[in-house]
Amino acid sequence: MYYNSTRTKEIRITASEAILQGLSGDGGLFVPEYIPKLEKSLEELSKLSYRETAYEVMKLFLDDFTEEELKYCITNAYDEKFDTPEIAPLVYADGAYYLELFHGKTIAFKDMALSILPYLMTTAAKKNRIKEEIVILTATSGDTGKAALAGFADVKGTRIMVFYPKDGVSPVQKLQMVTQTGDNTSVIGVDGNFDDCQTGVKKLFNDEAFKEELMASGFRFSSANSINIGRLVPQIVYYVYAYCTLLKEEKLPSGGEIDVCVPTGNFGNILAAYYAKRMGLPIRKLICASNENKVLFDFFQTGDYNKNREFILTSSPSMDILISSNLERLIYHIAGNDPERTAGLMKQLSENGEYLIDEKMRSGLSDFEAGYATEEQTAAEIRRVYEDTGYVIDPHTAVASSVVKELREAGALSDLPVVIASTASPFKFARSVMKAAGAGEEEKSDEALVRELASAGGLAVPAAVEELWKAEIRHKKNISIPEMKETVRVFLKEK
């Protein structure tokens, strides 16, 4: 299996090389030359554990890893770091199946892929005889940052720098990052939003002179964002596992279809579901759920991707994104795997903040439905689901749940089982959740709200949150966007 760039026909590299590079030198993203079909039947897969399912899916995309290497990565990633043996359990509530992707070390779905990426990357470095230290540069809207930091902290031969919008993450998300231990870690607050952070990181990746300067000093860049194929491939696994869980529990007939709804910002998580469908998973519709930053909803309605709009800070900050990087991979596929066409559209986005796809490409979007939820609808959904069922969901999951409810009421969904990707623990957004539930939260500390949430939901406070209140704040630096390059240079010289 080789990987091409979405923007240049001549680029063709192995999976391990793509994982090490993260982003293609031409600014494009790496995509597999074809989407492989599942080799085992769904009935056979339904008898497997999460780890075993991960191997069956990932070996098809990462076939320059030996069986021993890949199983080593999987075994070490999906271990006691997760607080449930299922790794990604399905919980039925309110007429839908919530795929809980927040049982890892940092209580968000990013753990599902970022627990394995350090193992994939260090294994890839050995395979390719890389002598330079790998420098992970990552922009985060809240969850990727902590999950990447936890994965790479003190991993030999790596360093990691995370840039986050200093006023654009939840209090718990920020605490999780700024208290991160590890001599090879650096966390930087940025004056700007997530798109500013992401654009700044991409510019550093594409700065050839800077990369050569660092290479001469023994460093090479890579990424832990979902632009890295090593992040995307592991995310396919949990959709296969969720379907097979329904099959095993006889909630589905053999070959029966499901709908999947994903709260979406950078488009990586739902793209993984799209790849799962193309591998043979019987998914009828992929439902793209947006918050008030509904650039993706508008795109699916009109074919016009336009980031020229107000950036809104919401209670679901991991979705506060106007440049959905992974959408480029979908654009490439619906353009007939045409890198020139894709590069042209991405150039329009870079220069004008907008591009429009034609009717032929729009026909390639038929697998998708789209919806969005306002802040009021999101809060109302948290309250409704809790009052009706006792189940507590975070604001991102509530966006998806609200969209499913609205589509059902409009008759746009059939009676198929719906799997909702539950992307974060409600404890990560305790203030928003308790406010939605009607608790007077203004005068209360974040710790007090966490404890009230635990009491109201009959839940235990996750260790990932409990340990925050006494943790030392180690990362205090805030910068402007133009300072990013020099900040990287200084960090690499300091250590």
C-alpha cells in the first residue's frame, strides 16, 4: 500500500514514510492509493476484541509494518490506559447508540489514535533508519493537544510542541495541557483562534529553509494532528468495532445497515467513518454534525466551502474550526483522485477563503447528511437527554445528538440504528454541562462543578480530572502568531 499527496501526482511513499512526514512537502495530505476491503467477514470480526479488530483493519493500510511490529504498537496502545476492557463501549440511550470514545488517559476521542501514534512513529523511524530527533508540531482546538502530549511525553527520540488558542479551550482542557509533565514537552498559548494556530503550524511545515536549518541541527518535523495518516487509520477501527458489537449483541441482522453521526470540526473523525464504509462496513448515511461554526453544513448544502465568516466561540470548542483540513482528502476522492484539481481548489481556499465544487463532485457527497445545532439547541439537548434517560453527554456529543433528533423529526432518517460518536467525557466540560442542566454555575469553581456533575450523574470523577486540581502549572508561555517560528527555534536549542 502506497500513499500519494492530494496535490502532486508524482509523490508516492510507504505508510511508515507518510507517518514520519505527517504533511506532504507540497502542502497536501497523504492518501492511500486505494481503499482496501475488509478481509474477514463482519461475522468473523464480531468475535474479535478491540485489539484484534485493530490489527485486522490497520494491517491493510500499514502493510510495510510487519505483523510483529504492528501488534507491538497495538498491544502497547490499548492497554490499562483505558478504563474499560471494551476500549470503546456502546451505550444505548434515547433511541441511539452512543459510541463512547473517551475512556482513555485524557478522556477524549483523540486518545483512540494518539495512544498508538507514538509507537507507530518510533517504529517507523527505526524502519527508515531516521537518525534525527522527531519534533511533533501540533495545533489543537482543545483535545488533540493533551492527548498528543500524553502520548509523546518522555518518548525517547521525540519532542512535542503544542499550540492552542489561549482563550478558545475549556478550563479543564487548558489545565490538562499546561500541567503536562515531560522534559520533551512544550505548550504554548496563542493570541488567536484554532485556525490561526493550524495555519501557523502548516506554514512551518512548508518553510523549506527552516526545515533545512533544523535538519542540520538534528531535528525533523512531524505532526500529531489528524492530517497525519497515522492518526486517521486507527480511527477507522472503532467504527468497525461498533458495528460488530451491534452484530454480536444481535441488535442488527447480518449485513444490516446503520447510520453514523459524528460531531465534526477538522473532518478527520467522520472521514475515518467514510473510509470504513468504503472498506465494506454497511453504513447508509454519514451524518456530519456542526455547531454554530457551520462551514461544513453550508458546504454539504451548497457545494460552496466559504470560511469568510465570523468565528464563534462555543461550548463545543473542539469544533470551533473554519478550515477543516481533512476535508481536502474527501475533495481529492470525489474529484476522481485528481491532485491537480484538488490543488487548484486548495489554492482558491488559501487565496480567497472559498471554493465551489461542480455538480459532478457534489454527486460524490451522496453518502453524507448534514445538520447543525445552535448553542441553545446544544444546551437543551444535554438537559433533555439527562432528564429523559439519566445519561450525561458533553456539548460535542450533544451537537450530534441534537442533529439526529432534528433529522428524525424531519423524516430525513430511516429507522435504522444510529451510532453517535461520543467524543468527550462530560467532565471535560463540566461548566457547560451543569449550566445546560440548570445549575447555578457562575459563582462555583470548576472543581465544585465537577463534583456536582459526578453526584448528579451517579458517576465517578475520572482520574484524568481528579489529578488536575493539585497539579503544578508548568507551561505559562503565550505568544502572537508571528512568534511561532522563533518559539520553536528557542525550544529546540534549550533542551
